Amino acid sequence: MATNTKERILDAAEELFADRGFPSTSMRDITQGADANIAAVNYHFGSKEALLLAVLKRRIEPVNQARVARLDELESSAGDQPISTEELVRTFLTPVFETWQEHGGAAPKYMKLLGRIHAEVDQDLRTKFIQETGAVLERFATAFERGLPALDASEVRWRVLFLVGSMAYTMTWGTALLEVGDQARRDSEQVLETLIQYTTAGMTVPSTASVVAADREAR
Amino acid sequence: MATNTKERILDAAEELFADRGFPSTSMRDITQGADANIAAVNYHFGSKEALLLAVLKRRIEPVNQARVARLDELESSAGDQPISTEELVRTFLTPVFETWQEHGGAAPKYMKLLGRIHAEVDQDLRTKFIQETGAVLERFATAFERGLPALDASEVRWRVLFLVGSMAYTMTWGTALLEVGDQARRDSEQVLETLIQYTTAGMTVPSTASVVAADREAR
DNA sequence: GTATGATTTAAATGGACGTTTCAATAAGAG
DNA sequence: CTCTTATTGAAACGTCCATTTAAATCATAC
């Protein structure tokens, strides 16, 4: 357990938010889990909502920084060549799974938290979260467009939505699959690779319009 | 507005649960939205949780019945031939988007609700929800296996997880994309087709193991 | 030592929560 | 009509909530 109260609160809140969700976790749950006084959250963070933002920021910021840093690297070394779709997918997905590894356990709590946050928080709170990630997503969407000139901007963005959905859902519930040790067991590195292959195939499939047209032709 | 209280409560609860989530919606919100007395929910449903289950059941049951009915049909007409992956994807995804259409509006509330429920409710509640859908998922997973003999059971189930993730995320947030009318606009029929093509490509990609092996070979 | 600011503590605040009670009303059967 | 059951209404129940207060304790500097 962390030595200072502020970090103990962050740790406890992260675990509880991940397990039960934000609205269902009480300040009393958090401070009890952190072995702190009930007033400590408001003293250190100001409010319950500000605590959630702090919890999220601690995890998301490094992930998004890693994503953007690697994308910068890729783009500068590629010159005016488009970056391959698989590399983009890999660059986007890897950082979040790396932190999964770093935190040791088979099912770190904050993965579930990140997955949860995609569906749970109210519009206002989600907006704050999205601002952090939205700009990153838009950068990747633009990079995808360059490598997929047959697709219009709209289709690329829908596919990015599918990508994020698979990722978030895997973060939330994949840990359960990893844990139960049933027929779906496989370690997180392999899951990441499976997700990358799956997503790359989806991203690079011919445009819906062209598939529909070909289908019409065949009749 | 529905004439009888029970249905008015279901309608109001569906909308509120979809917009704010289950824990953040109060009985007072619901009964006020349904123009009913605060005691009406407990009288008609027994508890707030039982109301949520009723709300979910009303929407999920027909969707899952349609999925299974069409799968039965496909399997009986296919004899001992495996069903094509695209057809399976289409059969799984179409019913939920059809009800999207049926309910007219561009962004029916219960789509958001269904998406939400994948991440929000606590473990117990989710278990009840999953029992409804889990058996259906397993039937589809088995059918996918037959058409994808190169994949082991584990990889098929991970890919099904990705599929469900894209679907749930699209249900939750796709409506927002549809609504805002930005560059990602496209009608729900086209979104479904885009998702089907994307997912089919992901499901049919060579196994991760073989890709990794080929990659090693190439070095 | 004393003084100063940061942190922790225990207690209380007012409000919102899900649920229950029980009387009032409505609906349908004989 | 009367009797019976189903539904609604207003009010209250006890509990838990996030937050605030103000005193107590700790840490550090002088």
C-alpha cells in the first residue's frame, strides 16, 4: 500500500470504480479502502468527480502520450509515404496493453476502468474524457485515411469506432475471459496480437459501397 | 404515451436508463417521467432492479429469438455444410439493427441502453443479462468454428468478443455520430453493412499463430 | 523550545435514495 | 346495489449519500 494518502485514495478509487462503476462507489467505500478519513477525498481532490478525473488522467495520459509519440516517429520516418494500416493499428493498441503488462497482475483493475468509462459516465464527464482522447483518435483517423484512399472520411471514422469498441470491450471483459481459464484462455500478449490482426483486416476491407456494388453486379 | 401505467413506466425507465445509466436514475425520475406515483414501480415490478430486468427483457428477447430462429433456418438448409462467416455475422447483427429501424427515430433510446448494459451493471445483474445472451453467443461461436476450421476454439471466442464490442460500442455511441451530422454521417442501414464487412474481414483473417509464424519465417 | 502550515480526525449537515404503509379510489362480478 | 380485487395516492420510513466544519494532530522551520 502506498505511503501517502493521496496515492492510496487513487489506488482504492481506481479499483472500486473499475469493479462497481463510478455512481455505485461511495466516498465511504473509497476512504475505507484507502484507510483514510472520509474527508480526505474532498481535502486532496475537491470532489468525487474531480477524483475520478484524477484517476483517469493518471492512466490515460501516459497511454495517449505514447500513442502520439510513436505516431510522430512513424510519420517523420515515413516521409510522405502513408503508414501501413497494421502499423497504425499496432501503434494505437499496443500502449494500452503494455500498461496492462506493467501492472503485473493478470487482470489489472484500471483496464476494466478504462473500458467502463467508455459507456458509463454521464455526457459531461465523458466529454472531458473524450477531449483527452478525441484529438488522438482524430490524428489516427487522418493517418488511416492516407493509407486507405479508397475509403471516404465517413467510413474510416466508423471503422475507428468499431476499433475502439473492440478495444474497450476487450479491456472490460477480456480480463474475465483471461481469468476464468476456460477455452478462451490466452495471455494478454497473444490477445493483443489477435486483436491487431482482426482489426487490421476490418480496417482494410474494401469500402462498403464497392462491396454492395459488386454484389449488385453479380446478380 | 401508453395508456397503462406499467408500460408508461417501462418506456420512461428505458429512456432514462439509456441516457443516464441505471444507478444514476432514481425511482422519482422514473415515476415522474411516467406520470405515475412513486410507489407504482414497486407495485408493478417489485423493485428497481426488477424493473431494469423487465426493461431489458422486453427488448433483448425478441432480438435473441430472431437471431436463433434465423440461425436454425440457416443450419437446417445448409445440411452439414458450414455456414459462411459473412452470413453468420449478418444473422447475428441484423436483428438488433432492425429494431433500431422499427422504432423510427434516428437514435432510439434502447440501443444506447443495450450498449450501456454491456459495461455498466454490476456483476450479478450482468450475469442475469448474460445468461439470456450467453447461450446465443455460444451457439454462434460454435457455428463460426465450423466455418473457420483453421482457428482454435479460443481464438474464435476472442474474435466473437471483438465483434460484440464493436456492436455494443456502435449501439451506444454510433447514434451520437448519426445525430451530429458531421463527416461520419450515414444512415443506420449503411452503418450495419459497414459493420458486417468490417467484422467479417476480422473474423476470417488467418489465425494469429500462423501470422506470427509467417512473420518469423520472413525474417 | 515556539510558530506555521499541512494533514487528519470526528461529528454533523441537509438532501436524496429505495421502499413501505395504509387509506382512497377504480373496476369488475354477483 | 354490494362485495372483492386491483390500482393509485400521499406521506413517511430508515438509510446512505457527498460535503462541510472545526478542532486535533503532525511536520517542518526558525
